[in-house]
Amino acid sequence: MAEHQRRIYTDPEIYQRYERAFSRDYFKSIAEKTDKVENAVVLPLKKRLDKEGKGFFLGGITDEKGKFFEPSAHIHDFKTETGSLKKGYPFDPNTVFYDPGTVIYGGILFDHFGHFLTESVNRLWFVVKNRNLSYPIVFIKEKNREVSSQIIEFFKLIGVEKERLLFVDVPTKFSKIIVPCQSSVFANYYSELFLVPYQVAAAGIKAKSYERIYLSRRKFKTGITIIGEEKLEKAFKANGFKVIYPERLGLSEQIAYIKGAKEMASVMGTATHLSLFADKGTKNIVLERSENIVDEQILINQAAGLDGYSISVCQNFLPVGHEFSPLLLGITDHLGEFFNDRGFSFNQKDLNRVSDRAVQKFNHAFFARYSSNKYNGALTGIDPVYVRRIKKYCSTAFLTLRQRLFMKRSDGVFRIYTLFGFSFKVRRSPK
């Protein structure tokens, strides 16, 4: 218990959930199992939505009559089909392309690098353990676009050239398909095969000499909107952390920084998953951006033998999920407590401070997103943690917002009201 209290810095409303996640043993022993199937069809990936609007996939390997080959399933969630591939779909046998060769099935190739690292690599243990085999590796792609340079570089680091990768965009029959088992299931378990590809990828890279690194998202211009990370970056930099921007570096250089680090810190996301390349015992300081527990990162910490910490830096006062935006971050009570425990220095004036501009940006982004029909259904209610934060911010955190919430001014003709960063005028009644 004491060990978990030392590692978890979060709101009391969700502390026990984190404690349970940290206490779980994610290891599951799996034999080096491979299945083989002849004259089978690989179907391109199709994404579908269930009744609740959650995505799942169709495709994978079937026999000539369309019966799904179970070892080709991609399991993302055991309880539901969300994010998983568990069945094929009808196809016209007369339009199937035939390839007389033997291939190795790689499964789904996710376009998002974080999901590629955590879900698309889990059959590649077979490739790196059988380097004498030069068969093409067949993937079904999540998105029909060019594979990113980072993904191509990862394959090169494990000894797989781009030319060996085969992507099917029409139903394709192969004379023989080798299907390695999954070495892990996202946020559920890892096996003794899980780390093999990452260890091989990192083996030939010389480590950088920086012992403390902070992986920043601040220069990342696409994806989730994050407000306030500059405060985190500044605080860690003041305590001897080298700030690096992964999106500006090749994968090999990213790995070089991570291999040399004894401590690494990052806001939860793809950068945090790069800890797969870290040495055993590395302190992994995970700055949580929402109340959603990312079990996959706890699994990674456990599998890689990392010294993991979870610190909430989330200042969202309205509910936003892990995969959505905007996200408002800063020096919270939790991060302040962590800094004090580690003997780190930081500006006490930054504790729980949220600028009026940051609140305005957050609200504009939040209401623009969640007023649309597409995302409005994601809001199912306000958790007590948000109510407490609103109360804290309005009463103690920053005077300007308190004024903007509860005070009004006049320019003589109009009374001017401002609520949550939105201003509006009301004409004064004549006396």
C-alpha cells in the first residue's frame, strides 16, 4: 500500500481505481505458438460502428468459403468488440486476387504511431526470432494512406526492409499463411514474447548522455488540443530535464534519448509509450492528462521493469475523455506534492494557477466540439471531481475568472457580462 501511495498522485475520487490498476499482475505466459493455413484469403480491413457508436473491425483471414480463421483475430477488448477484429465479411470469390507465395501475417497496421507500437507489433516476435525466413509480412491497414516514416523506421530497426511489407487492398488468396499468436492484448496482458521486437529495435542504437529527459507534445501541431503544457515543460527543465520534441526527431534518435535516460517524464500519450525502449529501472514519470486510467501504460511499465509514477496534471473543469480534446494542464496540487517528495524546485505561484486566457481557449474549444451532434453524446454527466475543481478555481485559483463569473461592468450604454470566457452585452434599461 505504501509503495502505491508513493507512486500515485491523483484526486481522491479516483485514487482507488489507480491503486487497483497498479496492483494488477498483467503477465500471462504464452508459448511461441504459430498457426498455418493454406489457400486462405486475407480480407482488407473495414471499420464499423456498434449501436453505441463504438468502432470495431471486420476483415482478417478466412477460408475460401468465407469462414473466419480465428488465429487471425485482433483482440483489443475481451468484454466487447470495441477496437477488435473478430470476424470477416462476404466477398465475391471470382474477384479474389491469387498470390502463390507464402506470407507471414502481421495483423492490423494502425496508422497512429502509439497504437502501432502497442498493437501492431504484437506478432513481430516471430519475425525477429526467425530471421532466416524472408517471407513477405502481410498487413491490413487501418487507413488507406502512405505508412509513416516512423513506422518504416521501426521495421528497418528490426531488420525488415520496406519492400518486404505487403499491404492488401483487395481480397487476396495466398497458398500458405503463417500466423504468429499475439504476444499481448492491449491493456489486458503481456507475455514473455512482448518485449522482443522493442529490444531488438533498440539494441544497435547508442544511448544519449542525458540522464533526465522530458518528452514534450508542445510542438506537435495536429491531434489533441493541449493547453498549458509550457508550464510543465518549464518546471521539469528547471530541475535538470532535457526537453525534447519527439515529432522533430527520427525514431532512432528518440530511442537514443530514452536509452540514456535514468528518468523520463511526459504527458500521457504516444511519447509515454516510447518507454518500451527504456532500460529496466528507469523512472517513468507519467503526467496524466485526464481521469481515464490508461492500463496499457501501467502494463508497459510492469513489462519493462520501469519505476513508474502517475501524477495528475489535469485541470479540466468540464469532462473530457482521454482520446478527446481540449485538455487543460498545469502545476496541480498532485504535481506539487510529487515535486516536494522528490526535492524538486518549482514556483509556488504556479500551483493551481490557470490563466484567464487558458480558460477562454478551453471553453471555446470545448463548446465548439461538444455542441456538435457527433460528440455531444460522449457527455454522460459531470463527475464530482469536476464540480470540486470548478469550486476550487472559482474560489482560490485566479481572481480574474472569479470576477468574470460573478461581476459585471458597464460602458454607459450596455451592461457587459462575461461567463466562462464568453462576453455579451445587454442594453441598459432607460431610467
